[in-house]
Amino acid sequence: MQNEARFIGVSHPRQAARRHVAGRGRYTDDIVAAHVAHIAFLRSPYAHARCVTINCEAAGVAPGVIAVFRGCDIAGVSRPWTTRLERMPSHHSAPQPALVADETCWQGEAVVAVVAETRAQAEDAIELIEATWEELPAVESIAAALIDGAPPVHTALKSNVALDHTIAEGDVDAAFAQAQTVVSHSFAFGRQTGVSLEPRSILAEFDARSGILTVHQSHQVPFQMREIYAEQLGLSAENVRVIAPDVGGAFGLKLHAYADEMAVVAIARTLGRPVKFVADRLESFISDAHAREVDVDGRIALDADGRITALEIDVIGGFGAYSCYPRSSVGEVLQAVQLAGAPYHIGALRGRIRGVYQNKVPTGAYRGVGQPIACAVTEQLIDLAARAAGLDPAALRARNFRASPASPSKTEGGVVIETLSLQECLSALCRHMDYDALRREQASLRKRGIWRGIGLSAFIEITGVGPGLYGPQGVKVSAYEGCRLSLQRGGKVRCATSVTDQGQGTIDGLAQVIAEELGIVPTDIHMVAGDTGQTPYGGGAWASRGIALGGEAALRASRALRGQILSIAGALLQADAADLSLRGAAVIGKTGAAHMSLAELADIVRFRSDTIPLQEIPPLEAFEQFVPLALPYLATNGIQAALVEVDPGLGTVRVLRFWVADDCGRIINPQLVDEQIRGGVVQGIGAALFEQCIYQNGQLVNGSLADYQLPLASEMPDIDVLHVSTPTRETLLGARGVGEAGVVGSLGAMWTAVNDALTPSGARVTRQPFTPEHILDQIAAAKP
Amino acid sequence: MDNSSAAEPACVEAGAITEIAFTLNGAAARAQIAPRQHMVDVLRQVFGLTGTHLGCEHGVCGACHILVDGHVVRGCLMLAIQANGAEVVTIEGLNASGAIADLQEAFVRRNALQCGFCTPGMLMTAHALLQRDCAPQRAHIRETISGNICRCTGYHAIVDAIEATARERREARDAK
């Protein structure tokens, strides 16, 4: 295998990037459909209200208007759905309609859909709708939702408590009673939203003659949407084709089934005319899934040797008005507790997991799902414990890290660990950043009144999640990934994969794996993805699975196709297939000489199969699938560090440097891996410093890009990325996921860094984002 | 202010379809437009130039950047009628001209884009920066592209790609 062109482990440029830099991306809104009509929505202006009257007469006859749909018009085509988890029967959600017929329970919920020849005409007509509302009491904060006798968020709900669950492992009370050091901290994680730069977009066409519904949609999981649309509209799944073309960012928010998009497909079915809906930015803020609004109380116990003996965590999250369909809203709080303390031997863990409904946008998946919260809470508690015990934070971490288990084992929170490299990651990180020198510099700067903070943040992360998460809950989300390869004329390869790509570069990574196995170059592989009509069934993009699981399927399919090619070549060449290999798009013999090109072989199979001395000729097409079965998922680990400077007079935070040491197993494309991490890190910094959905009286008051602050280039640091590589034993490829690692750790690094910087004042931040106002308030409150 | 005495805008009445004539990517172009239409809707819907993107339609994200008479402009904040008589260049035109081929190559080589939605606008801003400044410092690059939101990359790779292009252009110039 030496002297071959290698593609695994090489930063090969992405093919898709060439289209994008030329302005030739093809996103859903770029797709032209003949006779398409456009949809705009009237959205609820109230957090909670009963719709008394809706007069659409003027809208219905406005210029260009084709049809107007109210809730009562659409309910017969697409009935309200209910998010259910079979293993959590106490998690109940109100039935959610495509369009509000009676009761609206968040500001932004879609009420009326106007279909017109142009989007502008549809928006004009929306202005002509006269609606009268009877306002109902609304529940906004988590605390308000919990009050006894609080008004229900939806009249179908008996209680606003959506989830109340406790986990416990070990004797937590005894550990705290006997502890040498106990510290506690409260955390408020602000409500955020994913803000993909391309808004949610959908184009739906129903052909009444064939009964086929074709949906182009900016989405991560086409097969999930196929199942949902088929069920909603009473079609067979085979008659629904969902295509995700280029997707302009997703980050989890494009994992869900949104009510307005359900309305769009129902309208396409009813009208028999293609319809398009592209959310504008203002409606994105009040209709895209929100995330992260979580309050946490945590405490940690250390013994006299500085060893962690217990962790207790009480987590309560705001779910918004409905549990997000179909995956539910429980993931954030569940993973916040399950992953808490995961990198450390903590001995005993008790966690309370609660969620409440609120009259706000439903919360759902956003990159990392709960793991950034678990990490931030754990790391902040460890830092405070180190300070209380007079130990260096890095040393305390090293003392308590979980060692790599000899065989898969469970953490106190129930996370299954295969292999770990936390000590190696910490060593690599501290060496690279020169941790000791930074601590010395920090001490000397403090004497001059300059407040710098160094924050560490270790994490264990769940990637490549298998069927155990959603399957047993009765949620039809596939965890299986498939790959179909065929050798084409000209010696090129076609790859159809179930994995989808929203810019991560997964598809190009798969091509590198296939190229390496088949001795061809990635540009000779035609990749097909994101189309239920053309690709194998599978999960798409969620839980960092593309390379870890989809890459394994591609590797196995490549080996199967190689076996077919070599058996045919062996028969033609009268050679033992075991003596043949593939290199340079040709079949290579024992001596290293090329005997025939793949193009020749492909043509012989197609046109001169009579010359192949085999009883059965392999089809030159291989399908393989992969799903992790021995392990529930592929856990991985890493550590991050932030260097920040806080201005005590202004309360501002500058991020000076940022470092990451990550272990995602075998790396296919180092550059793509690094850029996944950097992008994730910046989303975590944005969360820590800027991003929050601010509600007042049930109204989102900062729902524009001018008011919801995203991280900009001038505020962000350069980010150094290091790797420790421990291939997983669960797969032949050995790759683990990496798409979420950046955001999982960076929020924690920012909490610990900012509070480290605030040490001279004795103040601590407790609310995220760490606005200048919050920092100055905390400094003022800490003054004696 | 007494509205009745205010001077009416010279040329259009609300709702009236008006023809504009301008230069688009080097060629003469005409379009029938409504006065309220912004430039990006016209580029995308009338001319099919979908490389210019709409990320916010309120002038914050920069995905809609185009060149108007040589200046980088937020296409979503510009009324199409303002393009009358102007020279407009979109990413498609810039790509075809080869003027930023090295910058585009640097973006690809450095993976300075992921989903690609911000990329055409980002390239416009970077192109304008490199025309003004042949040796921009990283901090200056970061400041200059702060009118363009990228949600994917974290910006580091974009700064690298712009910095590398500036360096390569200097080296090419010095070699002559």
C-alpha cells in the first residue's frame, strides 16, 4: 500500500467550495419552479391569546392573491400533531396545529397563510387581514411557569411542568457531609437561537396525477421529513420526495418539523400548484427553534486530597410553547445532567432534570444540545473548588480526570465511555499555550490593575449517536447511515450517501475515504446526497455523525466494491485477486505494473461481459450501511482554554487567545476538522458574551440582526487547534464526530476565564451572556 | 411639516412600474421594476443572478454585498431604482472577470467558507479591502469584514485567506 496517493489525513480542498466562491451555490430559494406561488404568514402578535375573529375578505381579493388559508381551512388536510416520547409518558405536549385555529401560545406562531403570485403581494395582503384577539395570561420566565396556580401555557395542558426527573448514582449526601471542600454556584444560561444565515426555506410541489409530493427544503434530515409529510398528508412515504439542496447553515435548528412548513406542504397538496416559503429574518427570530434557556444550581465536593467525591446539579429548562416536533425539547436538560462531571471520577452524582412550558418560541436542538451546559457547570464548579482548596485549576483537573477504561464503562451520569485521552489533551494544551508562563504573566499584570483570566474547560462529548436515543421513544429518526457506490463508465465512481452536508465538508470527507480505498482521486467521485429519491435511507446530519458513521459506511462500501472490481480483474487477468490492488484508477499487479484501467474494466463489464470467465459477474455496485450497535454512540473528549481580559471600569471582555486540544479519533481531513472546531468555538464565545433572546411581556424585543448580537470578526480571536488521535475501536475507520466539539467546550472556557479574571474583585458572573451591565453589577455587589 | 407643500419625488409615483437602465456585470441591462423593489430582488428575480444572497434584508449581515460604481453596497438597502445609470457588479460578474481568481482560490485552499451563504458578500468586502490596502494587518482585516456575518467559520480562516492573498499579490508585484 506504500507509494499510493493518500487522501485520508490530507487537507484536500472541498469541491463544493469552488461553486460557492463563484456565486454558484444552489440554495432552496435559488430553485425555480414553473408556475410557483409564494406564501407569507400572518403571525400571532400575542404571547397567549384566543383568536376571536379573522376577516380575510379584503386579503382574499387583493392583487395577485390566489388563496388564503386559516387554521380551520388547513386542519382537515394536516391535523394537529403531538410530540410524544414513549419512554417518558409524563412528558406531554399540547397538540400543535399547522396554523392557529383558536388559541395561540407564542408571539410568532403562524395564524393565516396567504398565497400570491409574488411574495410582496402575499405580504401586502397580510396587511389587509383584520384579526381580533382576546389576550390570555402569558407565562414568560421559568420561575413564573413553576408558580403554583400559574396560568397554563396552553389550555390543553394540565400543568406547565413538562418534565421532572431525577437521576442518582452513589451516596451523594454522605459525600457532601464528609467533604473537605464544598462549593456551589448558580448559573443562568440565556435563551439563544441558531441564526443560520440562510433562513428556513421550502418549495413544495404536488402532482395530483402521480400523487407525488416533491419538497425542496433547507433541512438536515430529509428522510425524517419524508416520514412526517407522508403521515401528515396521508400519502405513502414512497410518494414523498424530500430534497435538501445547498443549505446555508443549520446548526440543529433545521432538524425540526415547523408548523409553518407543515402548512406549506399542506397548501401545495390542496392547491395543486408549487408554493414557496422563505422565512424573512424577522420571522426567523420568532419562529426558528430557540435553545439553551436553562437555570442551574450546582455544587461539588472535594476530599482533603483534592479528589472530587460528589456532584449535585439541578437543571430546569424553558421549553417554550410546545415540545419541538418530532424530537422533543427534552434533550437540552437531559444532556446537561447526563454529561455533568463526565470527564472526572466524581464518585457520586445526583441530578434533577426539569422542563417547563412557556409562552415563547419552542426550544429545540442547537449545536451541542445540553453538552455545553454540562461542561460549563462542571468546569466552573471545578475552578471554584480549586480556588477554595488552594490548588491550581489545571492540577486539580489532572488529578481527577477519568482514566481511559480497559473496556467500555459507564460514567456516574450513565454516559458510555470507550477510550479517553483527557490527560494527553491537557498536557498538549498546557505545553502549547505555555500555561505556567501565562499564570505568571497574569499575576504580574494583576499588580498593575490588569485583570486577565485563564479558563480551562474539559469535556466528554457524545458523537455518532446510534438507534438507542430515538428508536425506543417511538420517534422515527433514523440513526442508520448508508452508502451506495457504483463504478461508472470512464472509471469514475458514483456515491449516494444518506449523510447530508450543510457546509461541514462531510461529503468531501467521504469522497476522500472512498478515493483512498479505490485508488482514485476525490474529484473522480460523483457525490449524491440530500435527496430521498436518490440516496440510501439514513439519518442525515445530527449528533456529529457524518464522518463517524457515514464515513464507516463509505469505507465498507468501498471495500465491497473493490472486492468486486478485483474479482473481475482477477478473472480477466488470470490472476489471484489477492495479488491485485487499485491505484491510479487502474488495477495493479504483483509487480506494481498497471494491467487495466478502471475505465477499461467498467466498459468490459458493460459491453463485453462475454469475455469475463466468471459464473456470475458482480454488479460493480456495492451498498453498505453502518450503525453503532456495540456502543450507543462514539464518545470523545477534549479540552479548551481561553485567555480573556476584563475591563473593570467598563465591564467589557476581550478574548485575547483561544486554544483547543481535541480527540476526534482518526482524522480524514485535518483542515475541515480544525474549521469545524473553530466555528463551534466562536458560537460558544458568542453565547458567552453576546447572544440572547430578550423577552418583555411575552414579546421578543431584540428579534433582528441589528439587535440580536452575533459574534463579528473584530471581536473574535485567532484559535489554535491541536489534536490527540485515539481511533475508536467500534469502527474500521476509527473516526469520531467533531462537529459540535468546539461549542461543547468553549462556553465553559469562557465562564471559567471571565470568573478567573474577576478574582481580584471577588465577583463572579452568574448569568450568560456576560454583558458589561452584568459584570459591573457583580463587581459592585462584591464590594465590601 | 405640511405634507401637501412638500416637494414630490421627481420621477415616480407609488406602485408605478418604471424602467431602469444600467450596466450589469459589464453589459447594458434594462428592467421593469416597482419603485419599492430593492436591488437584490431585481438581481435575483429578474436577472436570475442568485449568487447575491439575502440573509437579513435589513442591512446587517452583508450577504447581499454588490459593487455599485466601484463601491461595496448593501444590495438589500438599495432600491433598484437607484441603480438607474449605475454600474453594478455581482459575484457572477466578478467571478467571470477573473479579477478575484486568486482570492477565490485562497478561500477554497484555506476552507474559508463552510455553508457558503455569506461567501459572495464576504468576497466583495475582501476585494474592496485588498484594492485599498496591499498589506492589511490581521486586526484591520477583522475590522473591515465586521460588516459581514459568517455563522460557520469563526472568521479565522477568512482572515487567513485574505492575508495570504495580499501577501501573494505583493510577492507577485515584487517579482516583476
